[in-house]
Amino acid sequence: SIEWYDLHFTYNREIQKRLENDFKLKTQYLPFGFEISDELMNGLVQLPEENSVCFIGNPDRIRAKFINSLLNDGIAINLYGNHWSKFVSGPRAIIHPPVYAEEQWKTLRKYRVQLNMMRIHNLDSHNMRTFEVPGVGGIMLSVNTPEQILFFEDQKEAFFYDSESHCADLIKQIIAWSPHEANAIR
């Protein structure tokens, strides 16, 4: 159906280049966005912080391998999603059911560290969590991608890792902060 449209929107700069170069199409880059009501945000900022790590999303082999690496490095992680118990185990893997809507926003806000892992189709791009976590005042720790660093300054507005060990080091650093230091990032 490409021929039926005059303009093609994409959230991914690499896809944009391919559409323009390979198919000679007119494109527009449109990143994901995020918005919640002021009333909900006012409630979120009142939540007490839990000084630990959280990941919201369903498992796959790649995500499980990464999470298991962090667990083996001594990091406890709250995992929200379906079927995590089939992929990880042990006392540091704290498994919860999925959260949606207002409960998701509360969960993104309350934990000190929000881990953001990209799916294979977003490895060089960004995803909804790129905006949801900072949008609710969470502290995002995400894989370093060319697009995310266009939106947020590393170590000031969000934190970006290049490897499993780098991620573990950043988690330990952020968990060690005082509440005042964490609130400065939030």
C-alpha cells in the first residue's frame, strides 16, 4: 500500500533512510510521545520511592539472558510481565503480574531505577519507555542507542549502558544515591 500515500511517518531514523533511499519516498520522522493528565502526575509525585530496580515488559530469550546476568551480579530486579518465572529464578528475581494503565505509571514512578531494554527491531532507535519513564519522573537506565541520546543527556536526564557489566555498575551507582540526588534527576 506504499503507493497510496504521499507521506510516510516513521519513529526510526534508519527506516526513514531506507524509505527515502531505496524507495524514493517522502518521509517524516515522528518519535514516540507520552502524555498523562496533570491530576495523575500530581498523584505520582506523592508516591514513596522504592530504592530498587524494576523492569516492566514480557520476557524473551534475549531479555532473560540480560536479566539473568544482572541477577548473577547480585542485583535484585522487580519484573512485571507475563511468564517471567519460565525464564528467571532465584531470590533476587522478584516476579509480579503485568501492570497496565494507572498501575503502570505508578510502577514506573516508584522504583529508583527503571530498566529499559529494546526489542530487536528497536536496537538503534527508541521505544515508548524512552518517554514514559522520564515522563512520570522515573530514572531511566537504557541501552545506549543513537536516537535516545538525541532526546536525553546521558548521566543528567537518563542513563545509558553499553554492556551488561556497565548496566550493573550504573544500577549500583544509582541505588547508592541519596534521595536528594535521585530527586534531582527525577
